[in-house]
Amino acid sequence: MQSSFLYGANIPANGIRQHYLRFGGKDGERAGRDAVIIVPGITSPAVTWGFVGERFGQQFDTYVLDVRGRGLSSASETLDYSLDAQAADVIALAEALGLERYAVVGHSMGGRIGARAANQQPRGLTRLVMVDPPVSGPGRRAYPSKLPWYVDSMRLAREGCSAEQMRAFCPTWTEQQLQLRAEWLHTCDERAVIASFEGFHTDDFHADLPALKLPVMLMQASRGDVILPEDVQELQGLLPQLVVSRVEDAGHMIPWDNEAGFYAAFGDFLGASL
């Protein structure tokens, strides 16, 4: 299959440098379909989602974002790493790119960013997919992953490490997946990651949902305890139009565990099957 990758680029938006990878473009059968912005999770630079961008680019004009403090986007000791700032980044990116209609597909932290952005009802945002988003928050159970897991792996990456050394943190990943993480994890700013992790427990994700007017999909991993059955029921109560899909034989990093199942779970929610 011919690669759908077009280029990587930087663009000023919301007062920072935002880096993204673009796949697919607007030619051929993609014409007339909404663009897709993919927002990765807490320690996933855009390049680590490149294989997903390749597949999306076969059907959609696709942009994979480096969230602020990750990859090649802006990072500094004075930068605001709050959920509100991250959500404003996505809205500003779409405006700067001139996207008239677009969907957001957010994984984990990216799902919460997408929900906060959608809560602002920005012009052009048509659909939201939240892929296994943390449902932790004030007065709720803690996010199952622990902060030292992130901090220790980032420190190892900053020192320089092999794929085999990274396996201690991601034992089920393939050699190629581990190699890419070992190469790029050092670009995740520790301050950004700590702020986002703390936000998992202080930001009220559930409060964003009742105001959403657009079609929303929740994609749940069959393994792990990020989203439990009772969480799905609560989210459906808050958002009656919520479409729920479940990917079997997959943990939180769904496309890493079951890539085919991940694509199939979208159905035609985005306007075309993957």
C-alpha cells in the first residue's frame, strides 16, 4: 500500500509552536469528508501514532498532533500545561489550518482534551471519538497507572536507552514499538506530563459531557481498568447520544494491542470505514 504520509510541519497557534504530521491530504475519495485531528495521550509524541495516521490518511485528510510539551511542539518551564490550554490548542490548530469541518479522535488524555474542546462548541468540529479516556477526577477512583511509571521511563529515555531497556515499562510491545518509544520519549517534558497526570485527578471530565451537542463515540478497551462497565453506564447517562464501541483483546494502548480491531471499532462513525 502506498504511504499516505505527506509531511511534518510547525504552525503558530494559540500562542505556541504546534507541530503535526499530515497524512492523506484532500485528493481523490477523501474529498468531501471531514478532516481528522488525532490527539495522542500523555507520553505519546505524534510520531508514535504515525502508523495510525498512515491508515487514517487512506480515507481522511489527517493531522496527528504533538500536544504541547511533547514531541516537537513548544515546551518550557513557564508554559501552561492545563487541560484548558491543551483544548484551546486543538481549536486554534484547526483554525490556523483553515479546517472548515473536522473530527477529533483523542486517545486517553487526548480524549479528555477533545471533550474539553468540544465543550466550547468551536466552529467546524463535527464529531468526537474518545478512545479509553481516564474517568478519574475529583472524588473518583484514581487513574490506574502511577506517576513513577511515567517519570522513571522518561528519565531513562533522556539518558539514552535501548528498546530492550524500554521493555521493562512496556513488556507486551513489539521491538519496533519499543524502539520508537525509546527514541522519542525524551521529547516529553516532565513538567507537562506531571501536570497532565495531576489533571487526571483534579479536572472534572464528567462535567464536560452534558453540554456536548455533537455526535460522540466512546471506544473502550476490553482489558485493564481505565473504563469499567459502570463507567460506561454513567457516561451514557450524561450523554444520551453517546455511541459505545468495545475492542476485544486490547489494553489501554488499543491500536498497539489490536490494530485491526481498533480500526473496525470506528465503523462508519467518521463518515467512512477504515
